[in-house]
Amino acid sequence: MDNTLKLIVACSIFLLAYVFIIFEKLDRTLVAFIGAALMILARVISQEHAFGHIDYNTIGLLIGMMIIVMVVKRTGLFEYLAIKVVKIAKGDPIKLLVFLAIITGLLSAVLDNVTTILLIIPITFDIVKDLHISPIPFIMAEVFASNVGGTATLIGDPPNIMIGSSVGLTFTDFIKYDAPIIVPLLLLTTYIFSLLYKRKLTTTKEAKEKILKMDEKSAIKDKKLLIKSLVVLTATFTGFILHGVLHYESATIAIVGAVILLTISKLSPEKILHEVEWSTILFFTGLFILVGGLQEAGAIKLLAEWVLTVTQGNSLLTTMAVLWVSAIASAFVDNIPFVATMIPMIKDMGELSGMNLTPLWWALSLGACLGGNGTIIGASANVIAIGMAKERGHKITFKSYFKLAFPMTILTVAISTIYLYLIFFL
């Protein structure tokens, strides 16, 4: 196939797939697989090269962590934490929103934001039902916190997993560069949410008394499994921190942890594996092939050349361009396919200009993860949370979410702009 024709075909397939992913006309996993299949059938990319573009470290890390979380879920630990938070807040809705948002942010950093949302939203519904208040303020704060908190670590948000795996950034690298700005951003945005919803979050004395009578100890279903799970979780996170020294990929550590926990838990592997979000795993698989087709056709290299022309190869301008383009784009399209496209583009920019790419990777991480908060379709966690709310009769529209979340997203990215300038260019 002629190179120009290959480029046109690759871009057409990719853009069409992107449109379907954005507007959810078809299931996004199916769209990714259709796009990947078309790339191969149109001979944009060979079968051998197609599977070579799959990032197995990202896939393995996601599977390993999902298995561990599904086992921990059976202990009742997450329900225990929820009840404990209610008691610490003394049933006060404002304090409860603050605590739940911060816990969501922290859990998103150590689990991942999608898994955290799947765990925390049902618990939130149970709590607010007893307090007779709307769950929408809590959902908004928790979604925002999940994306902010997930930005802090290698495993917190899928874009970080992809960046870390492709570039070789370690768990401690993310703690060193992302966490210092993410912690204050989490506290700041949670405080803003508490101010915005202050008038709406009121409850009765009777409702408070009822919820304070809940016994958190009864939430723990299996103490032996909880101890085993906490030991494995601690060992796994220690492995993440030391994986640069141990010379094992993060996926290896996560899968070893999952295998050990499955073995010692004596739970049915079939049941646990059935609960893994295979649609997310397969979406990544198809997406890697789809982006690989763009790369093989030369589209990403052309885009890199254009960005360098605009910024004239200036490291500061290029870093800020990556940050803001990533943030705005990730607000309106899912940040996972966006980051999958940007990673090879930034690599090409490095080869073409010879510039130091370190600031660009952190700009991409902060921009894509924080930008995902901008709209209800910006990140997977948003889509899942809004869907769960709708199922329970609480509709959050694109417009109502956008009016509140987008300005706050711009604020977090603006603060990140100052942060990146101070640590890399001052």
C-alpha cells in the first residue's frame, strides 16, 4: 500500500473509532477491537507487529490489582472504612463529604480510580439513604477526588500505568513528581466542594443518631482473610516501591501478589476471575493495536513534527503545550485513548529534537489525569459513577456536571502549570 494511502486509511479508522468511543454509539471495547481488526485487515499494520504493540506490562498490572481488590472486597474492609468515616464525622453531612472524598482520593492512589469508584459509590448510597440527603454532592466530590488522587501514583490511574510502563518510570518516580502537587490539590478541591454544597447538605438529628448506631466491626466478614490480604497488599506495595531495585516489572509484582493471595485465601479462582473487569482489559488490548496502526503509518511522527514546529523545540513551551492540550482533550475524550496516542508522539518529538523529555512525561500525566475531571466522559471513573447514579434514579447531566467540574479542572491544571515551571524550569 502506498504510504500516503496508508496514512489516510489509518487516520480514518482511528478517528472513526474515536467518534464512536466519545459518543458511546457502541460498546467501547467492541469499537477498539473493530478498529484494531480494520487496521490489520487493511494491511496498515501486520499481524505480527500488531500484537507487538500491546503493552503487556499495563495489562498484567491491571489484572493483578483487580484480582487483589476482588479478594480484599470479600473481607468487608471497605464497608468497615465507610462506617468508621461516618462515626468520625459524627453523622455531619459536610464532614462526611470531606472525609469520603479524601478517602476516595487516597484509595484511588493505592488501588486505582475505577476500582475505587466501584467500591465507594454503593457504600455512599447506603450512607446518604439513612441520612435522607441527595447523593449527588457526594458523587461529584468522589469522582473528582478519584481522578485527582489517582494521579499521585503509578497504579492510580490508567494513563499513569501506560506512561510508566512505556517510559520505564517507577512507582517512586510518581511519588516524587506527582504526589507533592496532588496532595494539596486533593485537599483544595475537596474544600471547594464542601463550600459549594454547604446549603444542600443538611439532615435531621434522628437520622444522625440512627446512622451512628451502626457497628463497623460487624462489617468485617472474614478476619483471617483480612489479615492475609493486608499482608499481601503491604508486600505488593513494597514491591512497587522497590521494583527498580528488584528489577521486576510492576506487572510481575502485581500478578505474583494476586497469585499468592488467591492461593492462601482458598477462594474459588473461577469466581474471582469472573469479577475482573475483562471489558477494560480487552479495551486496552484493542486500543494498543489501534494506536500501533497510527504509529506504523507515520501519523504520530507527523503530529510530533507539527508540535515542534509550533513550539520551535522550546522545552518550556512544549511542556506547557503538552499539559494544556492533554487536559482540554482529556476532558472531552476518554483520557486512555488520548494518552495511548500521545506516548509514541512524545517519543518521536524526543528523537526529532533531542530535548529532555522528563518534563513532558509529567505534563502528560498531570494533564491527562486531571483533565479527565472536566466532563462526564473525560475518564472511565466518571462514566461508571454517573451510570451508577442514573441506575438509582439520580441523573447527573453533562451540563450540570460541566458547570461545576470544568472550572475546577482548569484551576487544578493552572496550579500544575506553576508547579511544573518551578520544579523543571526555574
